[in-house]
Amino acid sequence: MRPFAQAANGGGTGTGDAGQIEYRVAHLRDRLAAEELAELGVRAEVRAGSVVVTGTVPSAECRETLLRTVHEELAGLAVHTDVVVAETASPDHAEDLP
């Protein structure tokens, strides 16, 4: 995983911040499911005071849109992303079977 954004307060969160982080992550999930992405194959969860976003998207353009949305929704939080692009191109050669 690679860091996407670092928290302005050094990554630490107090007990009062936990609910706020969960709320922001829930709002991100809603946006990912409802907006132009309609991306349900991506997970966002809170782990040890930071947010981890994982999953697979169909194109590099979708990945960039997803990362931009994550950055907008979770600005100021420590976020780690592991979002990969699915290989959807047809094979360039026949498969050799034994």
C-alpha cells in the first residue's frame, strides 16, 4: 500500500475523532456506490486511525476518478490505497494446453 494523503495532525486521532472518521468513510462509500463510478468493488475501512481503500476497478480512468473522490472526501486524514486496474484486454495469443 502507498500513502495517498497524510493527516494534518500527524496521523493521530482522539476518541472524539473516531465517529467523525467513520461518518466520512460512510459518506465516501455512499458516493462510490451512487455517483458516476457506481463502484461497489472497492472497500474503505478504518484501521488503526487511518483509512484503507482497496479493490479493483475496470480502467485507469476509473482509478483516477476514484482516487480523486477519496481525496475530496477524506482530505486531512491518513489514507492508504491499494486499488488496481483489472486487465480486460483479450489475450494476444492462444493458450497452449498439455
